[in-house]
Amino acid sequence: MNIILIKDVDNLGAAHEMVEVKPGYARNYLIPQKYAIEASESNKKIMEERRKQLAKKEAKLMAEIANVTAVLKQSPIKIGAKVGVSGKIFGSVTAIQIARAIREQKGYEIDRRRISIVGEVKEAGTHTASIDFGKDNVVEIEFEVVGE
């Protein structure tokens, strides 16, 4: 029996994909659990239209990610921290501080959980962090820790 998956199903396929399964598996599990719908002609047309809409939405999202990436890579982000005489900072720089600095200096709201700092930041100077935008879009940015 041919069905169209609505959600991702392990060991079977991804959402919006047409697969062939045994009729009992489809009727007794996939369709009642709202994981799939029957692959009739009307459902095929609806899913094809949804697939086109998702492709347009994803293309728009990729363009927005490219714009944000270009702005973030223009110049390093400056983060103020209390620095001792030897150049070491008190504490360390966190993803929350980087997200706040991006919001204030560049005007983009980026979730702190998407930011990961490469190594520990314990002294003033230029360091790198990576931002994961999802779908294999990871951007490395530079930030500069300056003394206050």
C-alpha cells in the first residue's frame, strides 16, 4: 500500500515522502497515529503543493541566513569585561554575553543556545565562536574582548 508520510518515521522515511508499506501497518498504526495519509491522487497533489511551499520558505530562510552571516562577519563584535593588570579577565565570556552583544551591535536576535565558544575565553583579545543556524549552516564569527 502506498502512503504519504506526514511526519518523520524512523526506519521508514521523512515527512512529505511517499513510501510503500504493508496494508496492515498503514491501516492499524501509521494512519491512526497521524504519521501518514493514504496516497490518493488528491492527497498527492496536496503534498506536492506543500513541498513546493516548504521549498520556497526554505529558500527565503537561506537568503536571510546569508544576510545575517554577511553582517556578522563584517567586523568583530566587541565585548567588555573587567580585566586585571596581566590582561586576564575576571570570570569568562559566555554565550549569553555574545548574544547580547550581537543584539546591541548588529541588531540581530540570536538564541544563546545556538552559540558555542571555541575554547575558554579567560583573557582579553580576539577569539572565535560558532553559530549553528541549523540544516548544516554553521558560521564562525570573531569577537574581541576589551577591558572596561
